[in-house]
Amino acid sequence: QRRTSSSYILLHHHTSSGLNSMGTRRVLVTGCSSGIGLAVAVRLAKDELRRFKVVATMRDAGKRGALEKAAGDSLNETLEIKQLDVCCEDSIRECVNSLPDRRVDVLVSNAGVGMIGPLESQSIAAMKELFDTNFFGLARLVKEVLPDMKRQQSGHIVVMSSVMGIQGLLFNDVYSASKFAVEGFCESLAVQAMKFNIKTTLVEPGPVVTEFERKVYEDAEKMDLSGADEETAKIFREVYLPYSKKIFSSLGQTPEEVQTFKVITAEDPPLRHQTNRLYVPMTALKHADPTGRLPLDAFYKMTFKHNSVFNATLGVLRMLQRRAGEK
Ligand code: NAD
């Protein structure tokens, strides 16, 4: 059957703007059993304009309870739950194969794990495991969906990075390295993707209050610090942990405040989206001084020299954040 020219234009229009024939975009999100992944999946599913079909995936489908509850009426309407382990290529392929035409318009690579502590107390096996999720998980996902996006000449790859993907932080050596890997990967890929009309966005939150924080501190409490010298163990326990908990409780955002939804619905999404403006000066320090002395000195002083300055700064930041929230 021949298409009329107007229906052709309509279909063509839909294809080039990343919509399927139903006028909706299919968004695949990883790590949706909690936190930022759950929040964005639900926000997209409840879009007033019904622009999205959400494939909310999780490694363990048994943990679907919180998502089902939050999804409410949108469950099995605009949101479906599927199993996907980012550490397993077969699981990713199976999930994508189960979608009509294998079509994914927006990929949200969100699944990730944290790790803090002195390097001497962490095994290489644990570091590899973290990279397997945080970096290779992303690489596996992109390898699976990129060829189809290229054929469609449309798509958006949204990646949960972190401010620690721009600036390393004390006792976050391995986690930060994994997010630097994510940043380098996406920055490189973005140029090629652009040639195929595929957009790339790195979402860079500061602290967000989720399961992530709870798990990281829980692991830290149980951590065997005997591999580290006494001074290092003391800095970790008595300086880093209390500071870092304070930072989470004063500056931590909610998963909703990360506003991944805003990035996905943007007309012209940015390559980088820093979610917490209080962290912009921290990342700006790095770009202000190519020798790296400026951020190094600032972090050193903040950690080891000026307890009072740190606490005062935190107080001011907290006030600024409260004011911003009131606006
Ligand atoms: P979270 O622990 O609530 O969510 C992470 C999700 O990833 C969990 O549901 C977990 O089950 C899932 N996951 C872990 N391994 C997986 C695997 N192999 N396959 C599929 N899913 C897997 O934490 P969150 O804060 O919502 O974290 C989401 C992302 O945001 C992560 O990439 C994290 O690095 C990033 N991030 C978090 C913070 C923060 O402070 N919470 C800050 C910056 C960036």
C-alpha cells in the first residue's frame, strides 16, 4: 500500500524527532528498585502529556515493591518493569530484544554502586567489581542500543555520573575513578553520536539521599581497617566519616531534585547537567587552575587545617540552599 505524502511526512517527522508511531518515546532506565532510577522512572511514567513509555529495569525483580507502589496507576500503563543486570550482557540483550522493534529512544544508565575508605583496606577484586557495574555496565548498555539508535538517526543517552566524575574526593579514590571513566567515555562518544543525531548527557549530582548513602556508610562501619596505618584509619574514621555524614545531611538532595526528567524533556539537552549548584564552585576550581594546585590546596586545607572554616562554610551553604529551595 502506497503511503500518501502527508502520512509519510508525519511518519518521517516522528522518526527524526525521536518519537515512535504512537508519538511516545520509549525510555529504558537501569537500577530502578530505589533512589534516582526509581524517581525518574516514576516521574516519566506520570508525565501529564503522556510522552513516555518507561521500561523500568532492575537486577532483582523481587525488589519491585517500592517501584510498584510509587508507580501507582501508571504501572503496566506507561511503566513496565523488567529484569536487567548491567553486569550481564545476556540480560541486557534479552531485555532489549523483548521490546517492540528493539526500540529504545532514551537510555538512562543509572545503576551504580559506591565505595569509600582507605585504599589499603580495599581489595583489587572489589575495585574490579565496582568498575564492572559503574563503567562496564554503561559500556555494555551503550554497545547494545547504539547501533539501533544510529539506524534510527535519533536517541538520547543519559548517564548518571557524579560531581566526583569531575573532581576526585578524599577516600573516594576508586568510585571517583569509575565516574572519571564514565565521563571520558561519554565525552568521547558524544561527538560520534552527534553525527547520528544522538544526544548524550552526563548527569552530575552532588550528594543525594538514597540507599546509596546508607549502603556506603554501612560498609564503612564494617570495614576492616587493619590494612591501613593508624593515622590513615584515624583520618577516615574521625575526620572523613563525620564530615561526609554532615555534608549528606545538610547538602544532600532528594532523588527528585536531581531533575533527570528535565534533561530528558529538554529541547536541546546539555552534555553536562550539574544538579546541585552549591557544587559548581568546587568543579570550577579545577578549570580555573590547570596546574591543579588550587583545588588540591583548597581540599587539603578544608580537610586538615580548618575544622571551624569547614563547619562555618557548611552553615552558609546550608542557608543558601534553604533560600534557593524557598524561591
Ligand atoms: P541506589 O543505591 O538507591 O540506586 C542504585 C541502583 O542500582 C540500585 O537500585 C541497585 O540495585 C542498582 N544496581 C546495582 N548494581 C546493579 C546491576 N549490576 N544491575 C542493575 N542494577 C544494579 O543509589 P542512587 O543514589 O539512586 O544511585 C544511582 C546512580 O546515581 C548511581 O550511578 C550513583 O553512582 C549515582 N550518584 C549517586 C549519588 C548519591 O549521593 N546518592 C551522587 C552522585 C551520583
